[in-house]
Amino acid sequence: MKNKLLYWSIVVALAGFLFGFDTVVISGADKQLQHIWNSSDLFHGLVVMSSALWGTVVGAIFGSYPANNFGRKKTLIIIGILFLFSAIGSAFAGNPYVFAVFRFLGGLGIGVSTIAAPTYVSEIAPAEKRGRLVAMYQFNIVFGILMAFVSNYFLQNLGENSWRWMLGIQMIPAIIYTILVMGVPESPRWLLEYKNDKTEAIKILKQINLENDIEAEIFAIQNEKSHETLSENIFMKKYRIPLMLAFFIAFFNQFSGINAFLYYAPRIFELAGLAKSASFLSSIGIGVINLVFTLIGISLIDKFGRKTLMYFGSIGYIISLGLVTLAFILKWQGMLVPIFFFLFIAAHAIGQGAVIWVFISELFPNKLRASGQSFGSSVHWVLAALIPAFVPFLFKEIGAAAVFGIFTLMMILQLVWVAFFMPETKGQTLEDLAEKLSN
């Protein structure tokens, strides 16, 4: 039975693999697409490179609707279909506008996945294992990022159409994920909250939670439901605390510069003086470091808690981004910048990377979990769309040193937020957390 819980969590977390792959695969096609379509820096950043991110924003804003009304499982299936169409359409696009439309579809899949996947896993996971199981979504994100960097490295020399292969190959994992996710059950908390189907909910809970008192768990869920009102929404005064917590963890996540860097890793390395081939190879190093330290973060998140990992990550961010800023100010060449970025990625993976989707999925009551996840994801993805969109322009206008200096300052502010405002959520049931944070 424990194996079923693990298997279902892994299958659903594979949505994260598609998320990570889709987010980073474009970095390999970045300069080639700008050359082929002769785009200006601003058009290239806003339309070609960021079209998927704008889709992600829309998916994050509206993704709670299918998750609540169609169910978590059907929504997860829709995600796979969106990624499949995106991969095929992007690979065969003949101009930047068609390309942007299909990348937008992939972005929709990413945005909805950041709601449905963490929500689903948090709702089936026992409290003592929830951190590790939900964080597998993040593990799959970074595994997808690594595979995208590796794929780009081996496909980069296939000529003027190498970008088509880079983007089209994603159809393979999209098909595998879609088939596998059809075999997972519905979330028992969704069944109780939206379908009032106690029989099916108990049946699923018995398969995944043998060590706990199922009736007591059902009672806690139904007791929470009995205190709800028809007009319940996340913007009510009593949900001010979880709403602000979701906002700030998402806000600081993107102002670390993580997405800006992942999108433009080869370009940044070339700015630091590395040759094209070395910049692609260094990008693979980023993926490996990300994977290793995400595994470390997952192994520690239920032992030391979310807040402790955020301390580690914040301090690592400040040190690494400060060094990157100095490197561009003093014009250090060679491998120093990639080494500093390896430290940056390690800090992200063990801190924000491991924590963000777990933390947001724990803040809101069952009825509002998808809506709360949607809010946090929306903040995350609006900034993830805006910041990378202006990176080529900002590098040219104010320089890389100023850009990374701003990111460093923001991470100092994150450390202050973690120290004084972030609560610890490890080891507590979703219903207990909702009661504490909502009062």
C-alpha cells in the first residue's frame, strides 16, 4: 500500500518533469531563433522567449477552475495533452507568431501543473511524509531541466533546424506521462469536498494511509467543511495570513533571478567569456548540481522543516549572487562565473526549490487549496514572465553586474522575511494548519 502512495506521487510529479523540460529547452534555441527570425532584443524576449511564460501566467490564474470543477485527476490528464500539442506545434512552427502560440499552450500546461500536481499530492500524503512527497514535484522539475540541458547539448549541432529537434523531442515524455496519470485515483479530499463521496474517499484513503485512523481523518475533513460558507474565498480577511505567505514565497522565488538565469544560461556564460560549446556544457553542470541538491533538500524537508531549508537557501543566494555581481564588475573571465552559479543553483535547490510548492500547498483549507495554490502560482509566474522578458534588454542597457546586484539585494530581504514572518509547517495535518493560519 505504501508503494501505491509512492507510485501515485511519482506519476503525478512527472508533470514537474514536463514543466522543467519545457521551461529550459528554449535556452538551447535562444540565439538561433533570434538569428533565424532577425528579431530585436525586446521582441525576442517578450514574444519568442516569454510566450510560454505568459501561457503559464494564464494557466496559474485560471488553473484552479478545472482542478475544483473537473477534479484533480482530469486536470492532470489535460496537462499532458497541452504539453504534447505544444511540443509538436513548436517544432513545426514556420514563424515567430505560430511558434509563440504553441509555446503558450505549453505554458498553460506548466501553470496548471503548479496547481494540480502539488495540490493532489498534498491531499493524498500523510502529514509526516507530505514534504518529501510533494517535493518530488520539484525533483522532477530539476530532472526535466537537466534532461533539457543534456538534450540541447547533443542536438545543438544538427544544423539550422536543430531547434526543431530540441523542442519536438518533448512529445515523448508528454505521451508517457499522460498514459501513466490515467491510472491514478482521484484525490479523496476532493471527493469529500466537491462530490460528497465518502465511500470512494474512504476506499482511497485505506489504500494509502493504513497506519492512521481513517475515520478520524474523515471526521477532521468533514468538520472543516462544516465551517465553510458558500461565499468562501481566499481574499476574505481570515485568510490574510496564508495569502500573504503564499505571495511572499512566490515573490522572492522569482526575484532570486532563477528563471531569468535558466532561460539565458548559455548567453550569460558567453557574456562571462566562455565559448559556445563550453557554455552548453556548463549548463549541463547546472542541471546536475540542481538535481543533487534538490535530492538533499527533499531528504531534509520533513526532518528539519521548511523554514530551516529557507535559511540555508537565503544565505547561499546572498553569497553566490554577490560573487556573480563582483565577477561582472571586475570582469573575471573563464570558469569563475559558472562556479558561482553552481553555488547559486545549490542554494536554490536546497531552499526555495524544495520548499515553495510544498509550502503553498499547505497553507489553505481543502475547499480553497487549489485557489490558494493558483494565487501563489500566479504571483510566481507573472514575475517569471516579466523578469526573463526584460533580461536581454537589461543586460544591454544597465549591464549584467547591476542585474545580479538587484537580485542579491532581494535575497537579503528574503532572509529577513524568513526570520520574522515565515511559520514552520512540517508534521502537521492540512486541517490543523488551515485552522491555525486562518484564525
